[in-house]
Amino acid sequence: MSILPKKNELGFFEIRLESIGGLGANLAGKMLTEAGVLGLGLNGSNFSSYGSEKKGSPVKSFIRFCDPDVEIRAHSPIEEPHVIGVFHEALYKMVDVVSGLAPDGIVLVNSTREFDEIKRDLRLEYGTLAVVDALGIAVEEKTKVNTAMLGALFRVCDFLDAEAMKQVIRKTFEKKYPHLVESNIRTFERGYHEVRFKTYEAPESARGKTFSRPEPLLGYETQEIGGIISANANSILKDLSGSRQGFLPKWEEEKCIHCVACDTVCPDFCFVWEEGEDKKGRKQMFLRGIDYQYCKGCLKCVEACPTSALTAEREQIGFAEQHRVKQKFPFVAGGIY
């Protein structure tokens, strides 16, 4: 008898992880598959998809499970998953993270917000929404987001054996990082127990709805006129806020000495300056704030600041918009225009 709760027409139970580079979704996908294959005897496959392989860029990890007597001959990206794990909730600004979700599907989101707010931003119409503060757990346990997300995924996929996953965690860390084994086990257990659920029932009309693959924004009929680069460097169209991994720099003006150390190390020209006069009437450039639209949360400025004017702040929804100081001119490669 199969232990898989659902299967598609090919006999697969499919999971898609949506993340950004640096949060460990690729490793989480491998460990999740290993636990299902070695722990339960299922057939399984895993692979990831990403672009420039840089920290902050969108990443997808795909996991397929099937019964031992079924061969896996499909190696295409998973478009209609039974479960979706969103490691970074701000991804909705760049990616349709809930694309292809079935009416009875489950979306797990790393967030501290209320269910209805998340549903609105993710444009989730129906299904079960699971929420866990994976980042908060990881910070408290001094581990990574992916281990907390794995714990929550095992609660969502209750056919999987949590004890088998703990053994995979031990095997993964004990050789190179033995001091991290117990903290990762705690992180996994907290993710498992602290996840919350809410179900949004699908209307009858949605149950017979067929999947429609999202079309690219630009194609042969809709592309820009040849030679135009519409989002070059820090143009007015570029938005790096979806690349932040949960933290951003917070600036306190009264502690700032306007030394420009932050601006020197910032790779994305986030700091906004204004000419003024010092106490002796001499002209000087003064920092007026941060344009968070271009801030990817690398925190190099916090490391470089010689005072405590810049500190790492856990990002809350709305903070960047409320404290953003806009550039007077959109930046392009090599300067401003």
C-alpha cells in the first residue's frame, strides 16, 4: 500500500521550493529527498534551478517522490506541485511563487505575518497556508533558515519520517561541523512544532481548472525596441528588495559622522547624500538616508561603519517603504544622468 497521500497522473508526489541564493534551499531539497529515499524506501529525485548563482538571486529546488515500483523518467521542472515551500516571502515581488498550486495544495511560507496578509501578497486564491518563523528560529539557534523550513516541511508532508530526517542532519554535519549537530536538530524540531495552518476552501469552479503556464513578460511581440536596456545597473526600474535575506541596515542620524565609509563599500549606490554646511560654514556632503529599493541587505555598510549609526535590523514588512529616502536621480552604470 502506498504511503504517498497524493499522486499526479505519472504517479509522483511533487514539492517545489522557492528561495533565493544563500538560504540553503538547494541543500534542503537534497536532504529532504535523501530522507524519503533512504528512510522510507521511496523512489525520489531532486534537482535545482538557478541563474547567476549569486547570493540573492531566485532559486528553485524540485523534489519528486513515487512508490518503489515506479520509475522516475520525468526530469522537467515541477509546474503543478502538491506542496510549495517559500523560503523568502518577498519573492512574490519577482516570482509567482504559488503558480500551479492545486486546490488542495499546501504553501509553506517563512514569515511572521498573519495569514490573510500573506495570502493577499502571494495572490493565493485557495489551498492551505502554513506559516513558520524560520528566520527567527534560525537566529535564536544560530543556525540556518533551511533547517527550520525542513522541520516545517516534515510537518506538512506528514508521511515522511522526522526521525529519518534527524539522522540525515547528523550525517550531513557531524564530520565537518560536529558542533552544529545539536543546534540544527533543535532548529528542525522547532520548525516542526511551531508551524501554523489555515485553509482557504476552493470554489467548485476552481476544482476543474486546468493549469496555464505563465508567459514571459517580454517576447517577440512585446519586447522593447532593439538596443534599449530598460533596467541597467540601478535604474529607476530596478528593485533589489526581494534579494534581502531578512535583514537590512538601519540608520540613526544622530550617531552618524558622515564619514562616507558606508558609501565606499556599498555595491549598489544605496546611500543618498545632500550638500550642506558644517558648523563653520564650510560646504560638506551629509548623509540623508538609504534608498532601500536598491538595498539587497548585504550589510557591508554595517561592518564598515566606525560608529553605531548603522546596525543590522530584522526586516519588518513596511519598514523599508516608511524609511526609504529616494535618490534624486536614477543611477545607471558608471554614474548618474
